[in-house]
Amino acid sequence: EVQLVESGGDSVLPGESLRLSCAASGFIFSDYAMSWVRQVPGKGPEWVSTISDNGYDSFFSDSVKGRFTISRDNSKDTLYLQMNNLRAEDAAIYYCAKVNHRGAVAGNFDFWGQGNLVTVSS
Amino acid sequence: SALTQPASVSGSPGQSITIPCTGTSNDIGNYNYVSWYQQRPGKAPQLIIFDVSSRPSGISHRFSGSKSDNTASLTISGLQIEDEADYYCSSYSRGNSVWVFGGGTQLTVV
């Protein structure tokens, strides 16, 4: 059974940093690209970032480019999102999601974590 | 949102409904990585359609997807009370965002 378990969500002040983690199990983690998707309650999801299966390629939405970094440790089956210089508009539930096509960055999100709340407020 | 969906649709048990999702030639019109997600309150989105019209294992055959030009559609046949949820479309994109989502459609079964 595929499981994605996020951790690290917290309430922070604008300008502060936070690192989210996503522990994966139930599939060969190193075979699949992984993504972060966020959602403000009551709104549609917003894609944030994707990293390739080997970690060599990463992509970011314009709204977080230059402030967020995505990484993965395939030896620990864990995905990370380092968020720096957080803004009020970054407040959301952050989900890690698995991309469904083995070895490819392009695809669909077939499994999602339970979500982690990030609050940014002064 | 980059993709446009109606805010709400409704239907009676047993009926069929279709939710359209309109994009552009940068996303839906150019890629077959179109997906649909069902989301219940307080839960994560669940994939119900991928690659325009494929169903993941365990998803009812009552859910089907299609695409024409820049518009994708989700059809739910034989509506059941349990289908009440929010539905989101998504597409891979060559625009500024690699993936784009719709704003969501709330389905009410009355």
C-alpha cells in the first residue's frame, strides 16, 4: 500500500523559513518523480514544485521560484521542501504527491499525502 | 485558476452529469496528461481519472473522462449520494506552471 506521510508544518512569521518532509512507502521511491501541491481551504490546488526520480531536475511555480527548494533522499525514501522567506500568501495545506508514470516528470498525481498545514502570520 | 470549471453542478440519484474543464492550447489542448480528482471535506484529493480517460484501480466505471480541443470533461453516470464531493481537473502545461488546476466543482446529489 502506497503511503505518503508529511511532517514539518507549523505556524511561522513572515520572512521565516520552514522545511517540510514527506516519508514514502509502498513503492520504489527512486523510480518516480515527486511533487508538492498546496491548497488554501475552499480553493483549488496549486502546483508548487516537482523533482525528477533521480533528483537531478527540479521545477517550480513562479510564485515560489527563488524562495523554495525541493530535494529528495532516495536512500531514506523521503522528499523535502525547504521554504524560505515565507509570505502570508504561502499559507496553505501542503501535500506531497507521487507522479504516476515511472521514470517521467510529466504525468498525473496518483497518490497524495494527508496534508500539512503551514500558517504564515504576524 | 488556470483551468475553468463551473462552481457547482447538481443531479438526482441515478442520473448522469458532466463537468467541463476549459483550458488552452498550452495545457489541455497540447497534452494527454489530463486528470480529475475527487476531494471530500478534510481529505486529500483522490485521483479518479488520469491520462484523459483512464481509471485507476478501484475507481468505479461510473466515472469517465474525455477531451476535445482545449476542453476536458468528467462524466459521472448513475449518480449516487456518495458521489457528493468537490471535483478538480488538472493538466500538464507548457506554460509558466508545469501543472495547472481548475478551481473546482461542487457536486450535489439531491
